[in-house]
Amino acid sequence: MNRFLRGPDGRHWQEAVGRFDEESKQRVAELTAAVQDPATGRWTADRRGERITVTGIPDRAGYTEVSADPFHEPCIAHLYRLAAEVTADFEQQTGAPHPLAVDLANALEDVAMRTEQLRRRPRHPPPRRGRR
């Protein structure tokens, strides 16, 4: 499964399956620029997008995994819509984007990813072995 990542510069990427580079003795990940559908919120790789190579594990290089489908949960989709309305109103009134708009968008992505991680967890973990 390909993951979607937010880079340290705020740009979004789709991670292809990584490989181990024998010469550098490190994992190498190929990343392709990603675009978000404004209507559905889903991330997809941009077929004509930039491609970069990250040496090492992207998570340790400042990349953060984001949900491929952040609007899957209705409450998260609602938060995204509210945040978009508030930041758009601010920009319309002041003529400039809100100074924390990027931080708000990143925080919403983090919350959407957390709900996805919780959804991935098994509902009934295997029983513990040994004494209790």
C-alpha cells in the first residue's frame, strides 16, 4: 500500500515502495508529488508531478503520514468545512490569509490520520498468553 506524506516544506507526496540501496547501505524511498481533490478530499499521485528520492526512512526525515481519504469520517469532513469557511471569511475581510491557516490545515490532517490509525487497529486484540 502506498502512503501519502506531508513533507517538511508542507508539500504532499505519495510514497512508492521503497528499496534498499546497497551502495549507501540505506533505505531509499521514491516520492511523487500528490494532489488533493477539493470535492472529495482524497489524495492521489500527480501523474505529471515532480519526483524526488528520500534516503532513509521518510518519517525520520520530517515527513508525516496523512490520510489518503481524510473526509472518510463525517466529523473530520465537517471540521475541514468549518475551517475552510473560517479561513475564507478571514481572508475576505482582511485581504490576507490567516497567519495560522497552514498550522490549522496540518492539525486537521493529523487528526484525520489518527482516526484512520484507530480504524486500522484490530477491534479484538488476540488474547494475552501467560499469567495474569
